[in-house]
Amino acid sequence: MKFLILSDLHSNQESLKEFIRLSETLPHDKIICLGDLVGYNANPNEIVEWVREHADLALAGNHDYAVVEKTDTRYFNPYALKACEWTREALTMDNFKFLQSLPAIEKKYRITWAHSSPFEPEEWHYITNPYDGADNFPAFDTQLCFVGHTHRPLILKQEPDGNVEAGLSDVYELEPDSRYIINVGSLGQPRDGNPQASFVSYDTDTQTVEFHRFDYDMESTQEKIHDEGLPTFLADRLSAGV
């Protein structure tokens, strides 16, 4: 089976459009969305409607739950909170209810899928280094767990002796006796210093994970942020990939 896995779309319609174009060139059986459909950018309804129609599995992220008032927003910075409040007003009722219905973690296709982490998935922990494996590898029982949330691609590998190491390459071949937590990066707001959008393809036959990066019409996304009166910082950070 071949998967296309995306996360943290964050209302970025231009990035999604380019992903759709690229997806037509990549053989795949399933599309998985790991959450944070909304927040930060200016096209929440278009993103949610596409996910409703095309994703074979969709999760909720902390921004999705914040918009539908299912999680605490006291830790949100002022820019995220402003976008959350704007999005809450902009969403149609059908899309609001769809976000309400989504889980933060799911096990399907013999894979664990989570927005933030398999450990306490609705506490929105970040997985950023090998030390985070101590809590997270015991929290799921499959070989693979795909996550998003940090907006930074990452692979954590747990070897049979329990040792955990971090790594990353454009094409990564999985080892049958190891376990993995794989962060697919962000489609809508990358933060690893590379402004190109990120998603992952995974082939269960070849046991190969491939990271895909691509350019999109960022200027249009930024113009929409300005036109809707969202914080300028949210437009500026797209260019820097931070």
C-alpha cells in the first residue's frame, strides 16, 4: 500500500493546490491528514472541505480543537490566538462540526497516526529529539507512528536494544527489527528554516519513506493574510520557514 501523509495544512490553500498537483504524479492508495487543518492562514473552509472529501483518515490538531473550543488556548501566542478567533468566525457550521468530530490519535492500517505524540496525545507534546522517545515509544504498539505538530521533519529510530537515535534523509529505508516515529513536517507553515512545504510518501511494499519538499505561490498566501487583517508576522514567517 502507498500512502501520502500530510500535516499542519493551516488554512494554506496555495500550498494545498500544489500538493494536489504533485499528488497526481505520485502513485498512492491512501491520503492521511495528521491534523491542524486550520489556523494561521486565510482559507480554512477550503482546506477543511478538501480534507473531508479526499482524506482516507483525518486527525485533529491543537489548532483545530482550539477553534472548536475543545482544548485550552492559554498557551497560544497572540498571533496564534488571533488567527484562532478569526477562524472560528470564518468556518461554516458543517466544517466546524467536522473538526469537532476528529480524533487526535488513531491506529489504522497497522500504523499509529497522531497529531502531536502517541504519549498523552491531547496534551500536545512536541517530539524533537531522541530523549522524547522514552515516553513515546512505549505509548504505541505498532512498528510505525507518524506525527506532525512541530512543523519540522524528523525520524526517530528505536533499535531492538531500545536505543533511540534521530536522523533524516530524503529517502529512508526502514529496518524490519526497528521501530519509528516519523514527523512529516508541515504543508502550510514549515519551521525548519526551509520555506518549502513538506509531506511524506510511504510504500509498505518497499518499506521506504520519502520526504517531499516543494515551492508554491507563497505571495498569494501572504496577501490573503494581509487582506483578512491577520497578524503580519504570520505572513513574514512563511518566507523564512520559521
